[in-house]
Amino acid sequence: MMLFTGTRGRLAQYLWYTAGAALVLEIGSFFCWNTLLFWSSGVGALPAPNDKLVFLAVMLCAYAAALAISVRMASAPLCGRMQAVFLGVSVSFVFCIILIFAMRSYYSRPFLAIASVASFFWLYAGQRLFFSANQIRYGFTPGSVIQELKNDWRSNFVEITAPYPSEAFDILVIPPYQNNPLPPEWARHIANMTIHGVSMVHPGAAYEFFAGRLPLKHMAEGPGVLIRPPKGYFCLKYLCDWVMLALLGLPALLCMGVVSVAALWSSGRPVFFVQERIGKNGVPFDMVKFRSMTDAGEVTAIGRLLRKYHIDELPQIWNVLRGEMSFIGPRPETPELTRLYTERIPFYPYRYSILPGITGWAQVNYGYASVTSENEVKLSYDLYYVKHASPLLDMLIVLKTVKTMLIGWGLNE
């Protein structure tokens, strides 16, 4: 979705971020090596020249990676500037540390800490100065304004009533013309705009970007009805689930042991609640949770605490281990609700083209849904994930999940 970032002020952005690279090295060198001449050798407490050059090169790569990731994330739907920069800096500098240890080369812990903090503030300032989705002007040609966009109309959206308008646009939104041929004057105008580098997008794509979900009522128009999950990424994601299991296995077991003892002491047996859910390709499986309610339907004392911080979902790591769930994906529904929503909501089966998850894009952006109309909205978020799943989107979901758990909203059944 990088086409939504615009092209204005590009030179100023290059100068700002280039200056930031030099500034990060200067600050780290001053506080850790007692000199601003980070390129010099034999001054102050500088390391050996070769070690210093390798370390500085890795620092520059970490800064460049943080910049690339934060810009990419800032152009993603429903991602704030601070979230984008935090993800970019965290991922790039953690990878930098792993690379340094793998190379067994020289490193300075204070330099790493100072460089990461300086990178965060400089990149965040750059996001505040140069990037805003509201600065990008969208020109809507006749027939391209769908109802979903009207409900979220913005100051940078302009309806074009005649070809060759006097004002300039960064992006031109054009509808599909299969059933309604494009008038010659509009065809010439759109061709002219394309030659001059103006991007053309479908109304549904514009809505996806601003809302972070698919416009279900317009998916039947043209190729929108076909959603093909990125199979290559989901194969990689399966491996990532196993890496997460290896990292979280012992802490999760210890936490579940403590919770099990507390649940036994508070409300007795059974500790776990098992319920049939529908998984990938419509295959049913038994999903495991900590029991939080009595047989009479009342929430137990320990159950309130488990639900508030979503600790009751921890046993689903067992379902991940069995290959029935992933850490991230659409929440699995019961067979009864699955049949109901499949009958009432078009495209509902698409959410079963991938593994269900403990958390997901719909959970962190919409939360609980109880009626069919709310589940249509939730489905639009799930289908956005099915269509656009990527490592960066998964990292954004993880960040939003942590935030959601802390404030006690969302991630409900």
C-alpha cells in the first residue's frame, strides 16, 4: 500500500532522514566514546578501527531498516505514527543485536541504547513533519464514491464532476467500467494522469486503506470477489508459530500452573473449559480455555480476573502446538454460529481458508460482536487480514494485542 504515501516534500524528507543517520552516530559516539569524530581512529575511548567500522556500519543498517519499516507501517491502515516508529526501531535494533552476536564482533551496549532512543525520537519527529494520510489528495471520478467512503468522508477527498479539473491530485479513484464504458473524455483524462505519474486505485482499495477492512457490499464487483491468501507467507507463519512456542513454552507453562492452582482453590474442578470450534477448511476441533464460569452461567471470582487480562486464552497454546490454531488469525466460531453466519453473510467461508488464531486483526480493532450485523463488520476485518497478511501486519497485531490486554478491551469471543 505504499502508493498512498504521496510524493510531496520528498527532498526535505531525504535531507531530514540523512541528517538523522549522522546525528545518531554523533550522539552515540559523544556519550560512549567521548568524541564527535566517530570516523577517527585512536581518539578518546574508540575501539580498534576495524571493529569500530563494522559496528558503525551495523548501526547505520539498523537506522535505515527502522526508517524503512516505520514508513511502511505508517502507510498501513489503523497504525499510528508512534506505533509505526516503535515497531520499526524495535525490530531493526533487535535484529542488529542478533547480527552482532552472530558475527561475534565488537559492540557497545550504551551506544546501542542511545542510538535506538535517538532513532526513535528522530524518526517520530520525521513522521510528524512529513507524513499524514490527510495530506494526500484523492480525486473521485463519477461513480467511484461508494457508500462506505461517504460514511467516512475526509477533507482531502474531492469529487471530480468533469475531466481536466483545475486542482491537482496525488491519487485518482476510478470505478470498474465493465458494465458502463468509460466516456472518451474521461479516458483521455485518466490516460494523461497516468502518464504524469498519478496513481489509479479502485474505490474498494481506497476504502481498505482508510478503514483497514474490506467493503463486503462491493466485493462482488470484478475481481474483488476472489481473495487469495498469500500462501507463501502462511508457510513461513507456520514456522514462526513454532519459534513462538519455543520462546513462550516455559513461561506459559509456569503461568498456566499458577493459574490452575488458583482456579482449583477458588472454584474447584474442572480447571479447563473445552468447546468445539470450526478451524481451517471447516474442520472442527476442541478449543481449550481456562474455565471462568460456573455451571449456572455465573462468572467466578478468578474468572473475572482471567477474562479482564485474557489469561483464560493461554491454554489455546495447546491448540497451536497441535496445528489447529495459529497465534494470529480469525477467532474460531462454534459450529452453530458458523452455519448461521455462512447462510446470512456472503464470503463468510473465506475466513476458514487460513488457521484461526488466539488473537487477530478483527479482535484488536473491533472486539466483541454478538449479532449478524456486527459480525459482518468483524468479517470485513478478518478478510482484510486474509488478503493482506504479512510479517509487518502481524507485528502490528501483536503490538495492538499487548495494548488491548493492558486496557482490558477487545479480544473477546
